[in-house]
Amino acid sequence: MDLLSLRYFQAVARHEHISRAAEELRVAQPSLSRTIARLEADLGVPLFDRHGRRIRLNRFGAAFLRRVDRALAELDDARRELSEAAGLARGSVSLASETLLTVTQPVKSFIAEHPGVAVRLFQATPEVMSERLSEGQVDFCLASEVLEGPGLVHEELVREEVLLAVPLGHRLAGRREVTMADLAGEPVVTTRPGIWQRTLAERLFSEAGLELVVACEIDEATTGIEMVIAGLGVGFGPAWYLRSPLAASRVLPFSPVRLAVPGAERVLRLFWREGAYVSEAARCFRDHLAASLMAT
């Protein structure tokens, strides 16, 4: 058993698909299959249940994966810690977020202050963020949903008001505020389930005893605004974006309207692995990001 076989197993377990794992690892599929077979022979138990060309992690594999994830995360942390202590790098930090619009300005100002730090950003769904963080692929995750995973901790950074984006010419356009009763029967442009806009919309409509009518389902919030402009329906968005200088500079033809509804807000949380090594660069970035978002 060696580190390479453990990393190969980790990738196969994540995908539960040999060819996809081989593509990610950039190795030949037969070679990857032989490595997994040797690992199973070494351990004396099968790690996957095989059904034709499909494989599924079994109970032995699931138990082994938990230990492998922990061990490899510790080794990766040790490598980063030693690299930093030996002065082999000027520092790096990685962040996954549901949208990169939220972090654009904080990252810009951080890079200006710390040009030697390499910053890597990833846009991802809550499920992928939890996976990447648990496996140590990123230092932090910024999310509006609570990320599930062993050993994940978080800090609440900011609670921000959510507004309603309404097409110009719509009966609600120009209003100072609306209630949920005003939205009865209104088609809504929103994200797919599992992303905060959809979670919020479902909760607000349910609490008001109304049916949520989804006119358009999207993955990226900025696309939703374009669909609102096109007249497909109304949509929910954070106040900082709908009233931002960016929106004003683009002269977007929609009307931001306040929601006179309790709980019409988004909670932004920063997640990381409890007990994981956090480099000086990552700590500095975390403090800068928190301060920037709280000041927004």
C-alpha cells in the first residue's frame, strides 16, 4: 500500500466510476483498475461492489475512505506547513464559493495588498463545496447554505437583505415594497433546488401558504437577472447586487423592490475543516474576506 494507490482509491471512491476517475487522474483506465485490485488484495476485502461496468463503494470501502480522507488531508497539511516554514513558497489560499461575484472586490483588494500570495477560486454547488473541503482540496468555502460534512466548522460573516427584482412595466415595478400576498400566482425566476435563492423562495412561499410557480430554473444568479429583464418573471437577489454600482453602470432595466417579509435575508458563512492546518496566507485572507464582507 502506498500514497499513490490511496489517492487513486480516493478518486475512484468519489466518482464511483473507473473511467471518470482515470480521466481526472490522467492515467490509463486499465492501470487504475489494476491499482485498485492490488489495494483490495493487500487489504483482504473488496472495497467496491461491482455490477457489470458500474461500481459502488461498499461498507468496507466507506469505512476505509473515511480513514484515507483523514490521512491524506493530514499529509497535505503537513506538506503546506513545511513548505511555508522552509520558505519554499510565498503563500497560497484557495476558496470555493457558490458565486464569485460576492468575492470579486475582496479578492481584488487582497491581491493588491499581498501580491505574493497565490489565490485560487472555484465556483461550486454546496455538494461539491462540502466534498472539496472535506478532502482538503480548498482552504475555505463561502456559502449561503449550511454545508454538511464531518469536521466542518463555520463562522457567520454577514446577514444581508434580499430584494425582489421586477421587470420594468410589471405591475409591481416602482413599488417601495411588496408582501408575499402581492406575489400570489407570480411566475418566479429562481435557481435549482439546493441553492440559496430556491431555498429562500420555497420557504417564503410556503410560510405564506402560497404555491411557488417556477418560470425559469437556472444555476447562476446573474443569469436569473437577465431572465427577469426578459420578462419571464420576478426573482430574488441580494440587495448589495441589485443596488450595486455594477448594476447601475449597466443600466439594467429592472426594478429592485423591498420585500416586507420577515426572514427575507441571506446568511453568508465561511466554512473550513476543524483542526486543519491554516497557513499564514490563508489566515490573512480569511480575516480580509470577513472584514470586507462585513463592511459591505
